[in-house]
Amino acid sequence: MIIKEIRIKNFRSYYGDSNIFELSDGLTLILGDNGDGKTTFFEALQWLFNTTIDRGNIDHVSEMRKSKLEIGESDEVLVSMTFEHDGEKSVEKSFSFERTGEKTFRVGSLLYRGYETKGAERESVNGKQLIDRCYDAFIQRFSMFKGEAELDVLDNPTALKELVDKFSDIKKFDALVENASVFEEKSGVAYTKEMKSDEKVSKEANEIDFKIKHLGELIGQKKKDIKEKQISCDTFANRLSQLEQNQETSEQYQDIKSRLKTQEEKRIKLKGMIGSVNYSHSLLDKLWVLCAFPPILNEFQQKCSALSKEKRRLERDFDKQQAAAIAKLETIKEIQGALINGATELPWYLPDQETMEEMLRDHVCKVCGRPAEEGSEAYKFMLHKLEDYKSHVEAKMKREQEKKTLEEQSLFQNEFIEELHNISISLSGNREAHVSGIAGEIADRLELVDRLTNELKTVEDKISDINDEKTRLLIQAGNVPESLLESQFKDIKGLYEQKNRAEVRLTELNGELKVLQEQMKDLQERLDALNPSSSKVKTLRDVHRTLEEIAKAFQNAKNDNLRRFLSELQERSNNYLEALSANDFHGEIRLIQTADESTEIHLFSSNGTEIKKPSGSQRTVMYISVLFAISDFTQQKREEDYPLIFDAATSSFGDSKEGDFYNVISSLSKQCIIVTKDFITKGEVRKKDIQTLGCPVYRIKKASGYDARNMATIRTIVEKLK
Amino acid sequence: MAYMSNNEKILQAVLLDERLMKFGGYTPEDVGRLGNIYQALDSDNYVINAVAQIIKRTNEGATVQELWKEINTYLYNNV
Amino acid sequence: MESLYELWGKRNPEWEKKYQDSVINLFTDYGKGVNQYQDVRGKIFGAGYEIFILAFFIGLYHNQTKPLVEDKAKRKGFGQAIMYWGNIENRIGRFSYGRIREYMFAALIARTDIDFIALDKGEITPRKAVDMLIEKMEQYANFGFDFMQEKLEENPNYFFKETAFLRVFLDFLKNDDEGDDDYDDVPESLD
């Protein structure tokens, strides 16, 4: 099967319908940095090929596409592949989604369609069946890899069994071996039974049979013990070698952990600082809403000032008016005073009102002493004078009253303008300066957040790099679990002792088994040597022997078959290894069978010593060699090859020069799709380096201008570089 | 050799086992002369025959019980 | 005699009911009761008047008013008089901002056409003057609500972005100073 084209529509970060990859028959490289969409690409393919899913999942829908949908509007998620497999075919998986509310969506049913070109016609077929036919789960296991850790396919004994079964020369040995063994057993039982009832030899036969049975149990038990002990030994040995090998790794690991911790603390701190100010709340709490207020404040102050002035002006005018009125009164006073009989105020030397009244009463002028009889001239004169005086005083009082009224009159009853003016003053000075400064305060804060955000990004990149380092370290260490690296090494001595004891015991047990087996052999011979009278027994004996031999032969044939398969696989693997290895490395792969029927892939150097801890890239090359060898088999048996799709989660080709490595892969006639971080430095592709490549290269990258906090702004852009 | 079915491959592999050959008293040439399973079933040599039977019948889906009866009977009568 | 500021502070401005669902309830906890122990139901602001204040400033800075609908049945007030606005005691992470009332008052004085001279002379009652101030206040806010509603119709997500409200006000600065590019640094999310 050769994949021609892959199309991804609205699947997670692959927004829209223009994400198309056209693949070469050989190598196609897809370059992407962390977070750009490498893993998503891989997962889109896994989703496409997974024939067990039958419903659409809203989590797979591009957030950006979701955010742009109106209520009632719908679109679809679609992943499709066009490929050559005995004719041109294609398969696509899709489902529709519709926005039903502000935050709710509905997902349509899953469509899984396939197309085959037969002659000139394109026929529609069931997608699931098409995939099961052309790229079934078994092959997928040897074709798609999400990271270095998954490459060790032979780690799983079932995988190996399946491989052997599908690709070795001879298949289906298991049932036959099983049957032959059953027959041997049954025939043995029949023979012994008959032997025991034969008159001549029955007694002895029974004895021997009894012993054989008993011995058989002992042997069985012994074998069990040995197996357990073997497992124990293996466990100790593994653990020890892990611990030893990993001491250095553990130290490196601790270092990485502490660096990671530092960066993560920084990240938390930065996030805290960035998020500490809520812009919307600050509009009110920090009065940021007043950023454009200064001109209005100014308007207000001017208005207050003008009003103040105006009021004062009016007050002044009014005061002037009042003053003029009062002055008039004064003049009247003067005039009034002057007009009464030419006299003004009563001169000081004249008697006052009381005295005058007294004089009138007493009928005598107390000034000159002359009597003033009622009705006389003098009396009349005095009376008149008194009346004058009274009316004068009255007029004076009236004037005083008017003057007082005038003086008390004011134009303005209220003092609101003063209030406004006071407010205006209170809002000036520091307050005014504060308001003017708000726009600057906002700008400063925004700038700070910008800087902090950039710092945060740097820290996050660092964290990502450190995590990559950690992964690479773990892979190099042979996928040792992190918990192991965390542990201390005081275990080592104790383990040594335990291991030694176990090994000693194992040897003892094996010796004991040998003895028992010798005994068994003896007994068996004695049993066979008995000369039964009945021919039936003899016949049964012969039948049993025959079946015994046949069973052995089947078993041997099976073992041979496996050995041959592994040998061929090994040879082919080494051919690829040589092609793929860096110039300075010469070594070989050996496939070694283990006690529990699985096979391990080991690397040996050219002088025959095992490389127990191959470097990251050596391991990857080793596994890829084996995988290519396996795909050779498919090509042979099924007359169809299939691609190797590999998501190189970390860039582990660091040892050999990247360009050379890829060019070699490119020269093998195998379709390979490798998604990697290689050739990218600081977020940019090293254009010069990819010039040396002979294969098509794609770049997948997050579109710029995204907001890391908002998924709806993230999309992956697919760009063909070569 | 012309196309060999899987059964035939198994037949060859098992029959060419040295120990079995010695036990059964036949030679590699004898094995070579066998064209296919059916010819093996015709063979006078009971070992060859038995092996062929086991292979053929297992592949036809016979149960262990059924096959055991057949083989046991055959060998009893022919050994 | 009470000051104009105090008289104004006792009032409770009105707004059009139609904005309750389309604007006010989206951004505030209005109508649901304030309770410090129950976390804000995801709304940006607490009391309803907070969004009123922002609407007011939008109208003020645009220098545009929009008269309220005549029908009293279509109008509503908040539960709190102006003098209590900004006194936030119960919210975690928020601070009191009572001073804002002084600035709002100042703006209203500046922009309302009251004959203060006549007022001080006693020819107009303080009550009438405050009526005019309140009317102006309501009309600025009404414009602001309309502005917000239109923005939301265009893009329902508009004000939910972290910087959306801030941006609206920063835009006024941009219009004041031509060629002032500092505020392009506001992180814009893709629309």
C-alpha cells in the first residue's frame, strides 16, 4: 500500500479544508516544533484507521471552527487518505457537527466511506471493510509508531507469534504440535494400562507404572521450581543491571528534575503576575475608565471658574447698586434733616423730648425760665417744636429702617456655585495629576504584561526542552521507568547477595532434575524391557513409541521453523542496519530468544561484544532496521508493502547527520512518513539544510497571532517546503 | 519443485527429521518422491502415513477426539 | 442646606429594561443577590450599576446621548442610590472606588446646561437642577448600552475577551492623539 495523499479537515488544530499532504513513494518529511500539530497529525491518522470507533467525538472538532459557527450552522470533521493498493483507492472518515446554542453542539453520526477504482469506474465501498482489507490492525502494529518507545515491537510475545505465523515459511504448527503431544500422551496411557493388566507382567508393570507416575509428579514439581527460580534470577539480574547502568542516568535525571522544578516555579510566578490584574475590574477599581477624562475635567474646572467669576461680578454689581441706594438714603437723610423749618437736628443745648414735654406740662420754658401758659405764643412755639421733633425722629427711624433693609438684601440665596468651585479645587492638584497619569499607568501595565508574557513563553519553551531531554534520557536508558531513577542505590548490595543465592539454588535444582530424569529413563526402559505375553500390549507399545517420535518431530520442525524465520529476519535487519548506520558505526543486530518464548533485539558491535546501552539514535536505527525487514516479508507474502509512519517525538537522530540519514531512507524503496522536529532551530526551519534532502518536505506550524490561552485562536498551517 | 501448499511444507519438514527417519525406516529420497499429501496417505510406511493423516485431518478441522480414534486405530492395525 | 452633590447622590438613575437580558445580565450578577461566599457566577462584574457606569462613560466620551423611552413601565432602576456606588466591601479581589462618583458628577456639571446663576439666586430649585443632571446621566448611559448591544450583535463573544472593555476605552485615547501607537500592544485575539 502506498499512500498518495492525506487530507485533514477541522480535526483539532487543523482548521478548514486546506490541510493536504501529498506524499512521495519514498520518504516524506513533515517538520514541526512542539505544539505545532505533529502529534495531532498522527492522531488524525490513527483515528482514520481505527475501525472500532463508531461515533463522532466533539473533542476532535477544531475549536476555531466551532467558535466561528452561528447557531444552526454546521460543518464537518473529515480525515481522508488516497492510496494505491492493487489499484487506486481512497478512504475517508467524517462526522458533522452543528452549533445548537451558545455553548452547545450536536454531533452527527460517523460516516466511514471507501472508494475503489475498478477499470474506469469509481465504486463506493464500506470504509471499515476496506481498511480491514488493506491496512488491518495487525499491519498497523508494524507500521505506525507514535514515538521511539513504541518501536520495540518484538517486546510483546504475541506480536512475535503473529509475525511468525503470518510470515514464516510454514504456518499453523501449533495445532499440530498440540495434537501430536496429546496423542503421545493418550497412547502412553493406553499402553500402560494394557501392560498393567497383562497376566505375565502385570505385577511388575504396575509397580513400575506407579513409580513412574510418582516420579512424573516429582519431575513436574521440580521443573516448576526451576522455572520460578529462573524467573527470580532473571529478575535480580535485570534489576541489578538496571540499577548499575542507571546510576549515571539517575544523576542526570535528578539534575533535569531540579532544573524543571526551577522553571516551573518561574512559570507559576509569572502566570501569577500576569493574571494579577483584571483589566475589566481595574476600569472601576483603579479608575482606569478615567483614562480619557482629563479634557472633561478641564471643561468642568473652566466652567466652575467661569461661574465663580460671573457670580462675583454679579455680586459686585449688585453691591454697587445697593451702595448707591444707601447713599441716596443718606442724602435724603441729609436733606430731610435740613428741610424741617430750616433746622437740622435739635442742637445739643436744647432740651430733649422729655424735658420739652415737662416744660409743656409745667407751662414754663425751662431754658429761659419764662412761663409758658397754655395758648400763649411761647407755649405754642414749644408745642410746635415738640411735634417737629417727633416727626423728625419718626422720619429718621424710617430712614434707618430702609437703610437696614437695603443693607440686608443680597442677590444670591444659595451657594451652589461655591460648592462647585470647591469641588473643582479639590479635584485639581494631586487628584488632577493622578487622573492625567492613568493613561500612562495603563500603558505601563500592558507593556509589563507583554514582557512577562514573552518571558513566560521563553520559560515554557525551556520547560518543553527540558521535558524532551528527560524523554531522550529515559529512552536512552532503555525505557527504564522514572520510579527506578528516583530510587536510591542502597539496594545494590542486598540484591547481589540475593541473586547469588538464587543462582546457586538454581544450579542445585537443575542437578536434582537431571537425577530424576535419569531415574525416569531407567524406569521407562525397564517398563519397555518387560516382555508381555499379549501381542496387544506389544502393539500398543509400538503405537506409543511411534507417536512419541512423531510428536518430537513436530516439535523440532516447529522450532526449526521459528529459528529459520528469526535468522532470515535477522539477516534482512542487518542489511538495513548497514545501510542506515552512520559511517563510523559497524555492528549487528541479533535476535535472541528468551525463556518465555519472546525475542529480544540486541545490538552487538563488530568485535562481538554486546552494546548494552545503545545511544538513542542507535536504538532508533536498530528498530527501524527490524521494521523494514518485517515489511520486506509483507511485500513477499502479500505482494503489497505498507508504509512506515513514525512520529519522532524527540529528535533522536542527533548522532548521525540528519541529512545523510534521511537521504539513505529516501533511497530505499520504502514509503516512509516521518514527522520530526529535526531541521528546526528556534522555531525556524534551517532552509539550507533541507536543500540537501532529496525528498518532499512539509512544514506544519501554528498560525501566528494566536492567544495561547484561547484554543479558538489556534490553527495549524500546512506548508509545502519542497 | 512446484508450488507446495503449507501442509506439504509441514509434511516435508516433519518427515525429514533425522530421528524420525531412522525410526520410521525411510530415506530422504522416499520423502522427495512424495508429490503431495495424498500420495503420502497412500504410502505403505506407517510413519509417513500417520504424519500425513495428522496434518490433513487437523487442517480439515477434525477434533482431537475424532483424530485420536482414527490415528490410534490406524497405527494399531499397521504398526 | 444639602449640597448639590449630596442631593444628586440620593438619586437612582433609570435605564431601559430591554438592556437587562442583552447586556446587564451578561456581565453582572444583577438581580441574583450578592453573596461573598458563593462565587460570582462567572460574571465579570458584581452589581448592576457597574455596567451602568461603564455605559455612562462610553456615552460621555463619545459625547452622545440617547433619550430614554417615555413609557415608565419600560424603565427600571437599580436597588442602590448613587451614593452607595463603588463601595465594595464584600467582594474578594475588588476594591472600593467611591471617588468615581465625584468625577461623574463633575462631568455632568460640565456637560449639563443648567443656569447655575439662576439656581444660586433661587429662581430654580436644586431639585430641578439635579433632575437635569440625572437625565443627562441616564442618556449618556443609554447611548452606552446601545453601543454595547450593537457590538454584541456583531460578535457575541466581543466583551468576553479579557481586554475587550479596556480596549473600548483605550480607543478613545487613540482618537484623541493622532498617531499614538502605544496601545497596539494590547494583546488582540483573532476574531
